[in-house]
Amino acid sequence: MPDNVLFVGPLDRVLALKTLPAFADLSSRALVVIAQKMRERFIRRGAVLVHKGQRLTASYFLVDGSLEISAGEGPHVVESGDAVGLLELLAGEAFPSDIRASVDSLVFSLDAEDQEDIWEDHFLILLQYIKYLAKETLVELRQRGSDGAAPAAPPWTETADGTLNLVERILALHRVPILSSESIDAVAELSGHLTEIRVEPGERLWHEGESPDHFWIVVSGTACSNGDGTSSTFESGPGDCLGLEEVLADEPRWNDTWAVGPLLTLRFARERFIDVLEDHFPMARHVIVTMARRLLELRRG
């Protein structure tokens, strides 16, 4: 069928987008913005939408039909309402498998360039992407009963009086992958809003169920968390960012976290962080890319 045929009317486009988890919390006005940029593609049964190893230039949202993603243990079936390739597009990674239509199917596609234009012009939409990634990451963390943290950074050398000056705060931020943006202005602004907090051994940073108003960066020492109310625990050290997923997802704390020994942290308020992201698009984009890559790593085990 011709590519310019409109299968789904404007209102139905918005309603279809509303069913997708990535866009479920957006207003109708925001959904209209996305719907206007999306293109429709009709995929014949047996046709390949994405080839293994292909670097995506668009993400796909299945409106009607069924897709199969080839996998080692058999094909994974994608049903209507699911997104395909969104994480790989956000992370800038090649898709690991073929995607083939198992029946005649209709998909929406959103080009990467159009997506970034939307982000730059509509911060609340960009923020929804971040919220979606944070929620999905929390699902993985709860299932694992851990924070999925990267190996701890080398120990931090404190100044003689035990405090951190502005340059040292900036260096501390650069040790955290999600905050190590190339935007020097953004990192400098972030460092100006940090509060240096020393936590005594055994002192709690938060309790399970509390509202996530802040997140912490570990400068020195070790923090310990339980696994979603279980007896299992995991540790975090220098360079780790504690509680950021709950802050970005706006969900209650899913565990208790406390200091194992003397703990030096930098604490950041949620509202200030969101303000910095709104003012500095390169950092906001860097946050999305980093979160997408981490989520892919967690899902791949």
C-alpha cells in the first residue's frame, strides 16, 4: 500500500499513543505534538521491519498486528500497544535481532531527529521519557533485589579539612556516569546546588516508602541497602548515585538505605535537578542516553 495512506485518524492516533506505557502520563496536547511527527508504516506478513545489527534511526510503536523478534530460545512476540526499538534508539545501539511481521501489521514510527526536536521544544515530553526509563529501571532493580550499580570508583582523597571545594564537587560529579555531561555549564550549575552531607555509621539516608525528594552521590565510604523489604542487601560506594531512579520516576523508596561506616555524600534536591535539565538540553539528553543504556544492560542480565 502507498506510504501516504492515512490508516489512523488524528484522534485515533492520540488515543493509540495514550495506551503506550512510554506516553501514558502525557496530556492530550503533548500527545498531539508526538502524533503529528509520527509516520505510519504498513508491514506485510513476513516482511522485515528491522534487520539484526541495524542501527536504528527511528523507534516503532505497534498499532495493529503482530511482530516477532528472533531470539535464541525462540521468537519473542510483540503485540499491539508495544514499543519496538525505543531503548536501542535512545541508547544509540544496534538492534540485536531481526524484527519481522508475523501478520499484516501497522506501526507508527518516530524518527530520531523529530524526537529530539520534540524534546528541545517540549520539556515536559522529554521529562516523560526520563520518567518512563526510571520506572522501567526500578522494575528491574526490584526483581534483582539490588541497585545494579557499576563497579565502585577509586577512593576519593578529601581535603585537609574534610570539605569539598567547587572544583572538587565538579570532579565528583564527573565520576558519576549519568551526570558526567559534556556540558560544563550544566555540571557547574549542578555543583552549585549540591549539599555536602556527612552520614554517621548506621544512620539512615531513607526508609522504605518515603517520598523521594533527594538523591545522593557517594564521595567516600559505603552505603548499604536491603532488597525491597527482604533480608538480602547490596552495597554502594564512591561514584554511585543513590536513589536517583525513585526521584526521576516520582515513586516511593523501595528499600531502606543506611551508612555502613562514615559516609561523605553530596545531596541534590529533585526540583533543582529538574530545573537544571530544563535549562541544559545536552545534559538532559545525556541523562536519557545513559539511562537507556543501563536499562538495556539490566534486561540483558
